[in-house]
Amino acid sequence: MTTHAPAAQPPQTVLLPDSIDEAVAALAAMPAAVPVAGGTDLMAAVNAGELRPFALVGLGRINEIRGWHYQDGHALLGAGLTHARMGRPDFAALIPCLAAAARAAGPPQIRNAGTLGGNIGTAARTGDALPALAALEATVVIAGPEGAVREVPVSHLLGGVERLRSGELIGFVRVPLLHAPQVFLKATGRTGPGRAIASVALVLDPARRGVRCAVGAVGPAPMRPLEAEDWVASLIDWDNGRRIDPEALRAFGEYVAVACIPDPAPAQEGAEVPALPPTALQLRRTVAVLARRALGRALT
Ligand SMILES: Cc1cc2nc3c(=O)[nH]c(=O)nc-3n(C[C@H](O)[C@H](O)[C@H](O)COP(=O)(O)OP(=O)(O)OC[C@H]3O[C@@H](n4cnc5c(N)ncnc54)[C@H](O)[C@@H]3O)c2cc1C
């Protein structure tokens, strides 16, 4: 492990461990230290004066988390995988919706540095990998002090049901290999790379005759419209080219959008339901279009 202690700065140490075990040991020894991977979120916060970490534990030298391997029909993705790596064709053949999300995550310099673990660590509502992971029902493998390992659903981490404890690191993300169409679509407020206004990840699970859909950016964490998923899965002719009535596609879009952006509650029981504000109505339309298109593309 390499240590740099810049003299002219406020007390700040940068540790560069070579393994997850070393990184976890460093975090356990210095509870005030913060892990940093690509730094695209963390260093932006430091530069903006929002964060003054006492020490940093850099994860960039840990080779074991920069690739992926296979285990029991799943891919174990290293937390250090960059968006650029996940966007490449070999990865896209394995997990198409995560690859598409990675390709949409910011401009090239951000995709070259930003990582999967950092996207989860920041847990921004606009994190593009997050709806893809939610639709895939991925789990996060967390490494802790003294060799401890625990695994939690990514939705628990993003929804605040579980938190990273002191000294813990995201080591891997376990994703089922479904070998079926997957789609990720994102709407932004500008042309060119931009943060999502809304995004939809949709995966087909033919073995279970299931459709799984997650909507990103419209709430603090990705949302799963479970009733809409079950409803539309029952309308797909799974034995006959996965056909569906075009009207059902449109209705699915609406169903997803209303589930994620519901009507406001009336002021009191029996009172009229207030109208949705125009911006929310526009967002609902956007989500409806994304969900309809995502399902349409997955089924063609
Ligand atoms: C100009 C710009 C545009 C962007 N556009 C997009 C976009 O379109 N879509 C998008 O999704 N994101 C975007 N981002 C955000 C950012 O690039 C991503 O969230 C990226 O995935 C963060 O990864 P990182 O490795 O740089 O994380 P870092 O900045 O290194 O870390 C982020 C957080 O995660 C923690 N962390 C990192 N790795 C681990 C780990 N293994 N275990 C535990 N905690 C960890 C850190 O402590 C920190 O709190 C953009 C950022 C910038 C600056």
C-alpha cells in the first residue's frame, strides 16, 4: 500500500491499497477516511467545498474489482468497473440494459473515470446505473472488516432500508444473466450528454414469464411499478413470439407513469382530487412514453 501525506494541505492522507482487504483495513483503522474510486462525484463535492475528507482511500489500484466473473448463472461485477468498460460490446451482450445505462452516463471523460460502485455510493436520483440494477434485481456484495461479507438487495441500499456501515466497501454487484431482451431509455433536458429527467430500465425474464421495470430520476430512488409489471406480463403471448396488443403497450406506459407519479391526495376524504401541477403532468407523459417504448423495443 502506498501512502501520500501532502504537507501544505489541511491534515489529509491518501492511501492507495492494492486489495479489498487492505482497503477495508485502512477504513477500519481510520473511520474518518472516505473511499474514492473515479472521483467524479466525490472530488466535485470537495472542489465545491461541500466535503473536507480527513483522509481518502483510493480504490483505483484494486484490480480484483475492475472486471467481472461468473457464478451460478450470475455475473459478479466489480465495483471498480467504469461506465466506459460497461458500455463495450462484450459487456452489452451480457447485460444490455446496464451497458446502455453506462453509455448514457455523462460525457466520455466522466464515463472513463466514473464507476459502478461510485454510482451506487452516491445514490443520486439521476444515477443511470441504478434503475438498471433495480430492474435486474441485483444484489450488492459488501466487504467489511476482518473478512466479513454480507449481501443486500440493491433496492434496500438505495431505498435506505440498509446502509453501508463504517469500514465497509461495495466489492461486487451480483446480476442475474437473463439471456433475454433488456432496454434502458433516458430523457434529458438538453441535447448531448445530460442528467436524466426520467429514465426507464426494462428487462424480460422469459423463464418466469416476467417483465421487470424500474423508473429512475423521478423519486429519490428507482421505483418499481409492480402491479403494472404483473398486469402486462399476463398479456404477453410468451409462446408465440412474445406478441402483445399495441393498445396494451400504450396502457402499460400510462399504468407505469401513474404508479410512479400518482395524483395528489385530496385535502380531506370525499373532497375533489386536486389537479397535478403542469410540470408533474409533463413528467408523467415522459415516463409513459419511455415505458411504452421500452416494452415495445424489448418485445420486437
Ligand atoms: C459532469 C458530470 C456529469 C455526470 N453525468 C452523469 C450521468 O449522466 N449519469 C450518471 O449516472 N452519473 C453522472 N455523473 C455522476 C458520476 O460520474 C457517477 O455517479 C459515477 O458513477 C461516480 O463514480 P466514481 O467512481 O467517480 O465515484 P466517486 O466520486 O469516486 O465516489 C462517489 C461516492 O461513492 C463512494 N464510493 C465509491 N466507490 C465505492 C465503493 N466501492 N464502496 C463504497 N463506497 C464507494 C465514495 O465514497 C463517494 O461517496 C456525472 C458527473 C459529472 C461530474
